[in-house]
Amino acid sequence: MTLIRRPRNEIALVLAALLCAIPFGARAWEGSYTESFDSKQFCDLVHTSAVWDTVQGEIRLPDFELVLQGECDTPGSAQDVAIAGNCAFVADGMAGLQALDVTQPKSPTPLGGVSTGGNVFGLDLRGDVAYLSDLDLGLVVVDVSDPETLAVVGQTATYATPRDVIVRGDYAYVADYGSGVTVIDVSDPAAPSVVGFETDCQEAYSLDAAGSLVFVAGRSLGLQIVDVSDPAAPTIVGECATPEEAYGVSVYGDRAYVVGFESGWPKPQCFLEVFDISNPARPTSVGRSESVGYPYEVAVDGIHAYVADALAGVKTYDLSAPDPELESSLTLPPWPVGLELWGAHVFVADSSYGVAVVSVAEETTPHRDGDVDTPSGAFGIDSSGDYVFVGDQQSGLQVIDMSDPSNPVVAGSTSLPGRAYGVAVEGNYVYVANAGFGLQIVDVTDPTSPMHVSGADSPNFAYDVVVDGRHAYVADGNSGLQVYDVSDPLAPAFAGSVDTPGTAYAVFVSGDYVYVGDRFEGMKVVDVSDPAQPVLVGGCDVPYDARGIVVEGDYAFVADAGSGLLVIDVSDPTDPFYVGGYGTSGGDDVVLTGDRAFLTAGFNGVFAVDVGDPTALVPAGSAATDDWAYGIVARGDYVIVAANAAGLHTIQVYQRKFESVRNVVQSLPVVETQSGILSVVLATTQSDSIHWDVSGDGGLHWTHVEPNGSEFALAHPGSSLVWRGLLRYDRAMASPSCSQLEITYYTEGTDVPSDDSAPRSFSLRQNVPNPFNPTTRIAYEVPPAGGKMAIRIYDVSGRLVRTLVEGDRPPGRGELVWDGRDETGRPVASGVYLCRMDAPGFSERRRMVLIK
């Protein structure tokens, strides 16, 4: 059969009419081409910039690449780094503590420094105070309120060699190598004093803390967990050895991430191990990755782990699988040993050089990526690990699984006696400001089955809560700030209070100060160095109504209901003053990640603001919400917003960096014909988003084709078939790839085969489309003699799902349609299915993927 040639704009219509009017076996001649990417026979090397991997048999984006953005030499031997506001503070060995201006991360600039007279190895920041672990002197306390004029204000000796320090509330915990964990009272930073120690952690090298627990990387001892609920008598409650020496530890949610290595020649063996710490008495290894290097420190954002490796520089790991997957590494000057994650950057301390700034993501315009409804009105929010915890007003505490940010799922819930507003997570407990019923505490050891375990009434209306060390601080409406001792979460006890002039609505803790959003009375500052006797020491008016507060370094960022985002200088907490702002028509809550602030603004959604220069804020985009946007929390590449009756929205604000020009895969001509190729059908086995184009004239003109089994007429028919794929990066954690591509093509009638090209044997073709939803077409061939045959669908366990045809069939080509239902007519679940054709002396099967 020959098609009548018509003008090209009529070809598609004529072809479609003919294909609908004639039986399958008599239609215009078709052929097919299948690419499994296991060789580069048809790879156009000149035009292919993405990865054509013949080992894995797939095409994909190039591996994620870290980018070195800035460097700054320091006078000493940089061992650790911490960020506060626009300043980076460096534990710089014999040179003491150094301060760098990082307003422009590409150009960190020295501000000032102070020598301790010893050898500074680690540091932690709390408000305007830096706590240093000094190998020679013990714990050294430095006032950093003026980064250009740092001043040592306190010091106390420890019993051995302090390697690391972390501060929670009134106590500093020191990894005192050779002696264990030393607990130091720093309620008066000018007079720190040792109050307790745990000597069984002999090889304590680094540590992290969550709630009343301190997690120790103990060289040959592995992971050790210390209960410090009684600071005078810290006690090991759990431990788990590692095969190699453990050097660094980071806690995120119910996971502890430990790095270390075993020295070897010619290359050392290193590891990143993941421990389940939901039961601190029995930490359990649940994942592990091994490579080569000397890792000393690890930081985690819930989606990725970043490792300072003295041999390999900076490494990034994908934490979405049980075993962390090494994604990328960036070689840096000789000996990186410490790092700090700061928004889209990692600051790296290199003991032989100074500080390097590495870009690990790029800022993107905020956009919605996922939603989940909650029963009532989502209000307060906090996160830990893979979970977000929501105060859902009339429906208590809701637990949301965020392991897939584009598809959040309610994982568990528990009712509470009053309206659930503010939420704070600490260790295995969630603390809820429960309006009318004070502070309520929920055990989330099993996040899918949260249990309400205790509570403490308050005088008025609890709106917000934050936990720091042993104490919970509650914004209690007309009763001001209420303080509770929660060292035993099962028995919270009132510790102290102070009234504020207005209605205490929001609360944030930084060092010895609590910052209170005091509705209609501005922001108030409370000294809680003695939590039993909090004292109102300062305040700053705002134009309307302070509803959310975050303090970073010398600045408080305030969400003001009438004017938007305000910036208040709190370098002197007793005399805060307004320095800048960004106007919106509202402000309810604010979160800071790196040099970006994200503000919820009622019905106006979420605003991103660049706060690199706090005195000159710059808008950086916005995203709409479906209802009034209240609470907000940052997690990895996302901010999560509590949007009242609309539940939660996940909003992407960063994306993993890749070179956008390296995302094309193109073929050489895969089919050459003597007549024109008129149309094609594309079927692929792929993940995420790929834009496909097909050319019939060797790549001169392209037609976009969807891999959905539909037939697409080529705008410029020709005799040379070429395809290309553009691998797009649409969302965080996306991994566009393809492992199989099949093109079925239709030509003009000059290529219609003679009778001797009819099928000579049984044959089963790959279904089109694949993946599919809800229907797919299955073509087959029967030899001239005809015969008995059957085509059946099975699941991966071998169970029969559906018989499509069984019995005698005439010779020729035929086609069946499976509608994704079983023998009873019920739709089957998403998954992999096998289509099998059986005939005398013949059996063939094809893999099919149903995606709903």
C-alpha cells in the first residue's frame, strides 16, 4: 500500500485516518529501534554532554559537583569553624580564635583575632560568646560581641586534652581526650567551673548533643551516648563499637552519623556509619558507606551528609538510601579537618591553610513541591530527621513523614487537651505550647505512634515554646514568659517566670537571653542566666505586632504582622535597636538558613529575603500558599510551611548544583530508509523528567515526542532517524535517567514489505507505552501456519494476574490492550509486571511497569 503524497501539513491527518481505518497487519510499514545504552555504537559523542554509562546501561546527569567559591588564609592552624550572622569564627590552633566577615562568601575577610596563649582545637558559639577547647588550657571563653575586638573573659582547666566542646543551656560538654567527657557550668561565662565528668569515655574526640544526651565519637571506642540530665553525674547509657577509629559525630533526628578511618598503606580505609538512636540504650548500626580517606568531621541537613576528609577534601553523601551513597568530592588544600554547613555553603577549616568556602547548592526561586492536609489548622511546626511535627490546633500533634519532600505523608498523631500551637522537638520528645493547658510533652520515640506522656499547666494561654538544655521556655500570653525544668520529660516542673508588658506570643533562645515576641509591645529581651529568676532587661518597639523571632549573631530577625521582616541589632541585649527591614503586608514567622530569611506572611504566602547585609535586605522571590501561612521550618533544600486549614506545603528554596549545559544525550542515525519516516511512537524506562526530541532528517529539524505510547507525526519527515534527550533538573533530589528507549517508526508506502517479509515465527514485542497508566498496547506476531498461543500477565512473584488471549490465532501481526486490571476487573497496584507469550516450542516475556 502506498500513501498518496500531500503537502506536509496534511500528512499527520491522513496518516491518523489511515491508521484508524485499516487493520494492524495491513497498515503502513513499521520498524523499531531499541537502545539499552550498553554500548556507544549509536552515541553522538560530539553532541552528548550528559553521561552515557555503558556499565550501568543508562543515561543520566553528570555527577553532582562541589564548587570552591572562596578562601582565606589564617595565621594559625585552622581546626574548626562556626558561623554566626555574617561572621565565621575559626579555632586557629596557636593563633587562638579568628573572626572573618563572610557577608560575601566568595571573599571572606579577616576582622580580628585573639590569642589564648594555648592551642585552640574546637569551638562552639552561643550568642555573643565563643567556647573554645584548648589543648593546653582547657575551656576558654571569648566575648565575640565585637568581632573586630575579641576578648578572653574566662577559662578553666580540664583533666586531659580537650578536643571538642558543645554548649547546651548553662553547661559546656568537653571531649577531654584521655580523661572522658567533662561537664562545665558556664552560667557565668566569666567564671566557668567543672561540675562533673564521665571517665569511661577515655578516647572522646568529638561530640554532639540532643536533649539530655551527649553523643561521643570515641576513637577506638566508637559511638558512646552519655546521659547528662544530672550534669554532676554524667553516665554512659549506650554504646556501639565501630570497626575503625571514630573521629566525628553529628546527630539529626533519631540518627547519629559517625565518621572515622583505619590508617593503612598505601591508602587509609574510611567510613560513614549511620546509627539508629531512637533507643539510646541500644544504638544500632543501620547503614554504612566506605571509601578512602581521613574523615574528621561530619555535618548533616537531613538529606545530605557533608564530610571534612583530610585526604579527599569535602565529600557529600546522599542519605535517601539506608547505606549513604557517596555523591561527590572536592579536593582542597592539604588537610581539611572541620566544617560548618551554612545554607548553600560549607565552610571548611584546613589545618595547613585556613578557611575554604564551598558551594553545595544553588539558590532558586521558592516554589511549591508537595502538600499534605492535616485534620484541623496547622499552626506551629518543628522538624527532626525525616519527620516534621505540627501543632494542628484542635487536632493535637500531627507527625509528617518528609522522607520524600514532594510527597509528605501523615505518619502518626496524638490528641492533646487544648489548642496545639507552638512546637519544639528535643531528642525523643516534642514539647507543645497547648493554649489553655500550658506545656504538654509527647514521646515520639516511635514517630508513627506518638504518646502524650506529661504536662504542666500555665497561668494563661501558651502560644509558643522553645527548649534549651534542661529548660523549656513558654510564651504564655498575658502571663509573659514561663520557664519549666524538663530534665525529666515525664515530670516537668515550674522553674520561674517574668511578666512582659504585652501578650507573649513568640519565643527564641540565644545564649543567656530569651527573645520574646510581645504582641503590640514589640520584642522583649529576658536574661535567663538563672532560669529560676528570669529578668526583663531590654526591648525594642516594632510598628505593629511581633509574631516570630530568630536571632543569629548580633541580629534578631522579627516577623511583624503589619510590616513584614524587621532586623534588630541585639549586640547589646539590654539596648536593642532597629537597623533595617523588608516590607510585606504581613509577617507571622521567620526561619533563617545561610544568608536567606524566609518569612510567612498570612494569605500572601512565603517570602525569601537575602539578609547577607542585615541593614540592606534584598527580596529573593516568593511562593503562594493555599491558606494563612503560620509556622515555618527549614529542612535541607526545603522550607516547610504550616498553612492553617490547607495543612503543610513543602517549598523548595535550594537545589543541588549541576552544570545545566551538560544535560544532553544525542544519537547518531539509528535508522536509514529509502522513503520518508512519517511518524514515531516512543516508549522508555526512565525516572524523573526528560525532554525527548526525534528527527527524521538526520538532526536538521526536531519534533518533541512524549514517551507515552502516542503516535507523533514528524514536522519534517525524512530518511534518517535521530533522537536526543534533554535531562532536566526540576526538583531537589531529582535524578533523571533512562535505561531503555524504544522507537517505533512508520514510513511511506515504498517500504511496504512483500509477502515474504510477513512474520516467520512467533514474537512478542515490548509494550507501548512503558511505564504506563492505566492502559498499554502489546503487539505480537504469529507465523504463516498460525497456531495455538497465549499471552498472560504475571506479577513479579509469578502469580497469574490476567490472561489476555489463549487459543488458535491466525498468521500475521496483532495487538492487544491491557487496561491494568486483573481477572476480576479490579485495578492492580503500581509495580513491575511480566507479559509472557507461550506457543509450541516458544516462550518470551517482557517487563512492564505500571505507575499510578
